[in-house]
Amino acid sequence: MIAEIGHFCLILAFVLSLVQSTVPHYGAAQRSLALMGVGRTSAIAQLIFLLAAFGCLSIAFAISDFSVSLVANNSHSDKPMIYKLSGVWGNHEGSMLLWVLILGVFGGAVAIFGRNLPPSLLARTLAVQGLIGAMFIAFILFTSNPFDRLDPSPVNGSGLNPLLQDPGLATHPPFLYMGYVGFSIAFSFAIAALIEGKVEPAWARWVRPWTLAAWCFLTMGIMLGSAWAYYELGWGGWWFWDPVENVSLMPWLAGTALIHSAIVVEKRDALKRWTILLAILTFSLSLIGTFLVRSGVVTSVHSFAVDPERGVFILGILVVTTGGALVLYALRAADLKMANLFSPVSREASLVLNNVFLVSITGGVFLGTFISLIARETFGTDVSAGAPVFNFFFVPMMLGLMVFMALGPILAWKRGNLRAALFRLRAAAVAAVGAGASAIIMQQEPWSTLALVISVWLLVGAMTTVIEKAMPSGRDSGSLWSRLASLPRATWGTTVAHAGIAITAIGIAVLSYNTSETVAKLTPGQSLQIAGYELKLISVSDEQGPNYTAKAARFELRQDGKLIDRVLSEKRSYPNPGSETTEAGIRPGLIGTLYVSLGRAYDDGAWAVRAYYHPLVVWIWGGCLIMVVGGTLSLSDRRLRVGAPIRARRAQPAVRPA
Amino acid sequence: MNRAVLFLPLAIFMGLVGYFAIGLTRNPSEIRSVLVDKPLPAIDLPVPDRTDIRLDNATFQGKVSLLNVFASWCIACRVEHPVLLRLASEKAIPIYGLAWKDKPEEMKAWIAELGDPYSLIGDDAKGRTAIDLGVTGAPETFVIDRKGKIRYKFVGPIDDYAWESTLKPLIKLLEAEP
């Protein structure tokens, strides 16, 4: 019964999304407030039914209702409850349902918080959002119904891929989807603006918080995915340039460009066409991500069921969404007039440079990801881009971007003074030289030295404004705290997010060239040496988990003969479905992380043990978290708060009224 | 600004859609149909640390076997590896490995660490044989019949489900053939 209720709710949500995608448009054309209001009502109603549908599927998983085909194929009654629930989105059908649910949440949020928007803009935005929803709900209903029954129902389910039975999986996809789908709001706003034929600074102020929120979620999602790969795949890698990773990175890069170019629209009424195009591009890249993972066009570890029929459907959605948007863009963008010019040395110019870098990098990642497909179909040759190809352009371009990232935020709008700005960066320059000297003394490779110099330059440079505020000056007296608190939250956001990038970059630079790795054949009692530590294999025993058996290897970690920690590394066998995972033994540390993975067993009772010492690896993820904090700080700036434009205008007379 | 420039993004996008559409039709069923029921192309690969034997067409005669394309740099192969190990330990079917564009030392270290499910490994460091086989990525697995004909190509990591639902029944059928 639950499955039928869920199915019925989904059908109702589909009907509502059809209403939402048509009536408000008509209302906006007719200037009828009542018809435009239908957009808000239907968006909220649609959200309620999507929640109900998702709730029904979750209940089916929680009570292990194996008469539902999806539950039978992806769950098992032995599974711990948390993985029964995360199993809802650990498969194609359920994850699509989560996707549309998040789409509904964002649409509902715009409906609820967007009351202060001009009614026609709100109506058209919700209508576009409704159309995206309608297409994806149709996709679920017609090709991937999660509520299909199985008759007769099996006694037990076939289980969830053990690689996915992990806290990382429970959280990674929802965050990723909130990022992907969150960009749909920027997209819908862009299309609404194109239909309306005008983009005003106020438009950018309404779009930016949604984009920023999506960006924070996506950053978090990518970070969780990377951390999951690190501890679960068992070989110490944190980024593989795998196609599916790349498709999450591309919307991130484009979305990063978008939040920056939207600033220029908001403050200076310029870069409008470009920002609209970026909004279209960012969400399109999210859709391509969805397409790629589900179509099997490129093989990858992450691929769900390879099913060409579904691929065709998603490709159709992509054509309607992106193709339609680009047609509209081609026809209407010329009407968006550029209002203000700026000098090559100015905040605007630096943000343009940021966009040039980010979009070029996105293009490079795109080409690298699809080169095998393009080469195969155009020239009939097999070409594939691996990590060296990606690093070849990604690293220098990212470093180039970071050089300017320190400068941009301290340049003035319209016309900046390069000399004055560089003078303000003297502390950063000193720190960078210091970092370079230490790196050379520590005999770092040229690339990691360069990366460290630039990262430290950025780290200190990003904090310039804050450091200056912290220094007492004649103009600005008061306590340190009150001086720092006088900085706008958005400035704090920029500072913190840019510092986060620097911290991630330092982690990558140091890790890439300083990892030590040892493989040894050990019998219990023997030990291996790594990075000044002694790792002693104490025992390997059979353990019984809730739904797996494991070979558990216990190690003692000693430094200078003193026991400093114990490490447990496991190889787990899951009978349902029969497969194995490596649970690496990890001793994380701010300076270095020790990573132990258990390999094969030899006939003589010895084990292959691989140990890594990864310096600063946690900085990579720590930097991402700091970026998210920065984004959240910026989001909390009252100027950006949705529904606060009127109050904000009073507080900030510099911003041109809409 | 020239208005035509505004159509550029659309033009690029339509081009991409073309590629995606072709990619969809090609993958993976058509690749299969091109190769299926054709004899294996000429294979003659050195086996690391063995001078007495090579991985060649004679290897595949007289039994149903798998030819698994793998590489130490391939992440998905890591995911697939435990399944192959289990099949090997159950003696389900002889599995031959084709180490694709891999340095022999790295491949050997990989096998030493994770275990060896392969009856023999052919070293295709240059990737020449993989081209003849039409390999598009790793891992890929060919099902070879008694006469040395390719009967099926599996793209991507073999998991339990794929083994039980697709490969195992097919191998049963092939083994029943004369």
C-alpha cells in the first residue's frame, strides 16, 4: 500500500509541476496577479507531495518491504537502519527521486522566501523551475519508477553495494544534489530575466544567495566524495580525474565563476549577458553530470545502471533545457545593454580575469572528460586523458588564478590603483618569499615550491583587509573586536573562502610530492618503517560485523620506541551482495596522516601490508570546509538575505535602487 | 557586439548533443555486436617473469575462458578485483589478464598487493593488442569460447550481479557447446 501511495503522490506532483510550468507564464503575460500566484501555490503543493513520495519510499526501505522491486534489489534485512535509509538514494531510481525532491525543496523555498520579488519575475522563475521538475518527474515515472512491485516478493533482498554502506555515501549524494539542483534556481532566474528582457542589479542580488547556497552544498558534496574515496577505496588517493568526479567539478568551477560575475552585475550593472550565460552553463553542466552518470557514455566506477533508454530521455531533457535556454539567449541577450565601463585595473576587471581563468579551466576539464568520446567518433582513434593531462593544464592555471585572487578583493571598483594595492600586499609578499625559502631549504620539488609560494601569498593576501582592520589606526579607534566586527560579513566571507582555497592548495602541493609509501610482507610480530614511524603487525583475526565478516589486522604505531597509537585495518566480506571492501586503518593528523591498508594473505600466514604517510592530506578537505564557512558567512550578510532588498537599500546607499 | 556571436553557445551545444547522441547509440551494445562471434584477433604477448610461455591465441583453445583487461592505474579495476579473486578461488572459470598500458613493475606490485586471480597475464604495455580488441576502457572482459571466438564483451567492472545474471548463465551455455 505504501508504494502505491508514494506512486500516487509522485503522479500528483507531476500534474502540479505541469500547472506550475504553464499557468504562471500565462499569468505574467496577462499581468494577472491571481494566475501568477498559482506558481507559488503549486510549487509549495508540489514540494509537499514530493516529500510524501520520498517518505513512502523511505518507509518501504526502513521496513524492508521486499515486494517493492527497488528495495529487494538494493536492500537487505540485515543491514543497519542507517544504511537501509541511505540505500534509498544508493541506486538509480531512488537517487532520481531525491534529485526531484531537492528540486522541489528549492522551488518551494523560492516560493516561500521570494515574496518580495517582482511578481512577474517570481512567476516566470517558478514556471521554469516547474518545467524542469515536470521533465524529471516524467523521467522517473516513465523510465525509472522506484515504486514498481515485485511479484512474488523474495524472502530477502540482494543487498547494497558494500562500498556504499558507509557514512560517506549517506551524506555525499544529498549534498552533491543540493549543489547541482541548487544551480537550477540561478538558471530559472536567468531564463525568467531573458523572457522579461531585463537584468537589473537587483536581479543579481536575488540570484546570488541561491547560487552561493548551491555552491556551498556542492563544495561540501565534492569534499565528502573525495574523503570517502580516500578512506573507502583503500589506496590512499583523494582525486582521480574520474569522469564522474570531473562532472561534479565542472559545475563547481562554473558556479564559482557565476557567484563572482553576479557581484559585478549587482555592484556595477555590467557583465549581464555573460552572467546569464554562466547561469545557463552552470546548471547545464549539472545536467550533463546527471546524464553522464546514468547513460554509460563514459565508463566509471560511479556509473549506475547502464541503460541507453534512460540516457536518451535525459539527453532529451538536456536538449530542451539547455538548448531552449541557449536559443532564448541567442535571441534576447542583445537586448541586455551594458551600462558601465571599467578600467583594466579595477575590481571588475579582476573578477573578469577570475571568470576567464575559471571558464578556461572548466573547458579544459570538459575536453579532457569527453575527449575519448569525441576522438572515437570523429577520428576513430582511442584517446583518453588521464591524470597527467589534467594536471598539465589544471595546476598552472589554478596557480595563475590564485596569484590574482589575492589582488582582486583589494582593488577599488571602476578604477583601481595597482601600486597602492600591491603595497598593501607587502605582508603577503614577505610571507610568500619566506615560504619559498623554507621550501627550498626543505628540498621541495620546483612545482611544489612554486605552489607553496603562491598559496602562502594567497593565504596572507586574502587576509589583508582583516589584518589592516586589526591594526589600530587614527580613523578607526575602538577595540580590536569592534574593529573586526565592523567589517561586513561579505568581506569576511571572501577572506575566509579565499583562505580556504589557499589551505587546500597547500595540502595538495605538499602531499603530491612528499608522500611516502611502503609495501611489505608481514607476519604478526613483524614491523615496517615509514616516515620515522614503526608500524608493527600485532594480529590478524576474524571478526563478525552486523552484515559482514572481516579480517581485522591490528597494528601498533611506535615512534622512537614509544607506543603512540593503535591502528585497525580491515578487509570486509559482505555476503549480500558477495563482495569485499578495504577499510583502511587511518591515523589522521594535522601534519601527516598514516594510512594502512591490508592486502592479500600469503599461504605462509603473512599478509601484504601497504602503508602510506600522507603529509597535510587533511588540509585538502579542511580547506574545503573553510570555503564552505566562507560561503555561509557571505550568505549571512543581510544585504544578500532574500526578501531584504528594501531594508538593504537603506543600509547600503551605494547600491543603486532597482 | 555582433549578434551572430550570441548563437555561438547554441552551435557548440548542438554539436555536443550530436556526440552524446552518437555516444549513446554506440554504447555499449553496438561495440559488442561488432566483435561478438568473431575469432580473437592475433594475440602474442609476453608474460612477466616467464620466458617459457606467452599469452597467445593457443592459450584460449579448448576451454571457455575470460580475458580481462585491467591496469594498475585503473580505479574501477580495484573495485572489480575482489570479484575476480573470488571467481578464481572458486575455480569458476580460467581468467586471463591483459595488462593494458601498464608498467610491468607497477602491475606486478599491484598483483602482489591485491592477489592474483589470473591464470596468465599478458603484458600489453604499448596497448597494441588492446586496439585490435577494440578496448574502450578498463576494465573490460571478453568471454571466449572453446574455439577461441569472442562471444561476449562486458564493459566496466564485473560485480556480483553482473556475474550471476549475465556472465555465469552465458558461460554455462558455452560450456555445454561441443
